[in-house]
Amino acid sequence: MRPFGGPGDIISVEREMLTTAADVVVIGAGAAGLFCAAEAGKRGRRVVVLERNTRAGKKIRISGGGRCNFTNLYSSSASFISANPHFCKSALARYTPADFIRLVEKYRIRFHEKKLGQLFCDGSAQQITNMLLEECRRARVTVIYDCAVGGVERDDSFFVRTNRGDFSAASLVIATGGLSIAPLGATDFGYRIARQFGLRVRATRPGLVPLTLGAERSADFKALSGVSVDAVASCHGAEFRENVLVTHRGLSGPAILQVSSYWSPGDEIVLNLVPDEDACEWLASQRGREVTLANLLAQRLPRRFAHAWCELHALPPRPLRQYTDEELSRAARLLREWRLVPSGTEGYAKAEVTLGGVDTDELSSQTMEAKRAPGLYFIGEVVDVTGHLGGHNFQWAWASGFAAGQSA
Ligand code: FDA
């Protein structure tokens, strides 16, 4: 076996077949993989990262609308969905948003808080990938691109067979992400490796994804399409106040993306369109007025939405003064609890994340190492830990990558 050659090199188009011995092989040069590789490299470990794409961090590049919402000031275990809500606590406590902010500041990357603790680059998301690659370079990590992994075997070490030669290492870190957006490199590789080594994988489904309403319902909603309203969306006890956008296929916008992670087929989504008011009291207080309900709502909601919404629900176009008690309370109920049963989601093609994944019961919460397969680690989105919208998923990538990077 050839010894590890040229640590720190980034080999992108080398065709020579190699057999390389390393201490740590990381599969996936995304957020979690690059971060973990740099951390392990800083400890003097000889690290190789294998990436199937021709470049690193494709998802980082398009994240946050091209500005990468790289962390959230308020990230805590409450910002994550997992079968075991406690699992992420240890890693999140050991590598915090403040730690990542310090790194970003060290690289003089300018950033701002957009809202709700969400930190974005002022410039381009590529700055974050460049920073991670520079951290890898300084830690003498080798990144190999265009690398298709054929299989993994285990003897005393792990053997990774690829089109770029074979790699062996005592530690193997799986950082291949989830299933969302296949053109960016998403594969089910991580789940297959977990199963190969006898680890349970929790059922996966798209998260942070627009919801569809079905052809018939969407036609009813045509007049509302393209309008965004400030609302509280709730599903299964989880509620989020942000914008809701009606699309030609259904519902989107941050509040919908958030509740989509709690939604299962058949569930209803409840929207409160007047979150600052008690709808009943508000309408009662306006009852003496000559104004129509649509015009009254247009004081709180976009005009087009207010009118189309009243028409959709066949709310009488008479002045409120002429509303019966029953009509008024129906209008109030609809405003407070507009119940919709989505027909589905827009799927992995439009999902920001994948819910489910490698069962956290199989992993050490301190190190991300598989309890039943020593030396095998899973980090980032491939694990059954999924963040809310707003920078939490990257914070999990950094925190889980850090935990594994201290141990692998
Ligand atoms: P990630 O997907 O980043 O990396 C996995 C890597 O493994 C990829 O490079 C892939 O090519 C590689 N790979 C897969 N299979 C392989 C194989 N068999 N062999 C070799 N390599 C393989 N989050 C957030 O916190 N803030 C944000 O602003 C956004 N914005 C956002 C926008 C969009 C459009 C999407 C789709 C997602 C986001 N996210 C986000 C989510 C965030 O991008 C995501 O959670 C992290 O990138 C996950 O990091 P990982 O390293 O786990 O996977």
C-alpha cells in the first residue's frame, strides 16, 4: 500500500489509481465533512476527504439565497427535530454559534443578522466554503474530487473502494448529507452504509418543503397566488409566525416550510391570519361600521388577498353592520383557524432538508461514533437530527463535525 502522499494537496483531476493509507477518511465534502476533516487534521490526523462532485460545498453555495445562513444566535436543542430530542444537546453545547462566529470573524467574512438570530454573509456563501477549504489546507487535509465510492469493507481498518483508488483508515466518517436536491450530489449512500454495518435508519421524508394543495384546491386558490401574508402556521402543536406564501401549487414561505417538517400525509395545517388580535373581539369591535369584511381585512392583509380570501369562503360582501352573529363568528373562526389539508409536499426536489436518517440511539452523542461499529462516524444531515429553518442545520453540521473531529 502506498503511503499517504502529499497531505494538504487538493487533488482534483488526477487519474492515477492510488491506494492511500490515512488515519481518517471522510466521505462528503459538504458542510459537516469539511469541518470535521479540518478539526481532525488539526489534531495531527492524516485526513482524506472523498467527494463525488467536482467541487466542495455545492449546497453551501446556494444556501440562504446565495448568502448562506451559516448559524443562528438562538440555536438550541429546541430548534431540532429528532426521535431523541436530547441527543443533539452535548454536541451543540461543545461547539456553539459563538464558536463558529469567531471562526467567520477570523477570516474577516462580513455578516449580518437578518431576523430571528439568523446570520447571513454580507457577500457570497462561497466565502464559507472557501474558509472551510482553507481550514482543511492549513490542517493538511487532502480533498479528492470526482470520486465515486464503490463500497466500504472492514478488516482491522476500513477500506473504501473508489474510482480514484482504494483508501484505508482506522476511522471512517460518513458526511454524505440527506436526499434533498439530487443534482447537488445528494445520495442515499450514508443510509446504505449505516445498514451495511447493522445500524438502524429512521424513515426519511422531505422537510422544510413547500406543501401542495392538489389541482382542484389550487384552482380555487388561483386568485390568492403570489401573495404573502404574516401569519401563524401550526401543525401537531408546533407553531411558527412568519410569512405564508400562496403559490400556484399550494403553500410556501418560511412559516409553511417550518410546519412542513411536522406534517405527515392527512394532517391539517392551521393558519391564523390575524395573529395580533383576538379575531372574535376584533370583528365585534368593528361591527358598527359600514365597511365590508374584505375592506376591513385589507387594513391588515394585502388587499388582493383580503378580497380573494373572502370570496373563497363565500363571506357576504355586505357591510359588517349587516352581518348576523353567526356570519360574524364564522368569519372570526376562519380568520383564526383557517384549516387546510395539503395533498402532499413538493418532495426532495424542493426540500431544504431530509428528516429522519441514522438513528441517534446507534451513535454516541459525545463523538457521533457508531456504538456497534467502532471507528465509524456519522455527522450532519445523514443523522436523524433536523433543524428548523434559520441556520440551525448548518450549526448542526458544525457541531456534529466538531464532535467527530475531536475523536476520529
Ligand atoms: P451536504 O449535503 O452539505 O454535503 C454532503 C456531501 O456529500 C455533498 O458534497 C455530496 O456531493 C457528497 N456525497 C453524497 N454522497 C456521496 C458519495 N456516495 N460519495 C462521495 N460524496 C458524496 N441550512 C442552513 O442552516 N442555512 C441555510 O441557509 C440553508 N439553506 C439551504 C438552501 C437549500 C436550497 C438547501 C437544499 C439546503 C439549505 N440548508 C440550509 C440545509 C443545509 O444545506 C444542509 O443541512 C447542510 O448542507 C448539511 O450538511 P452536510 O455536510 O450534512 O451535507
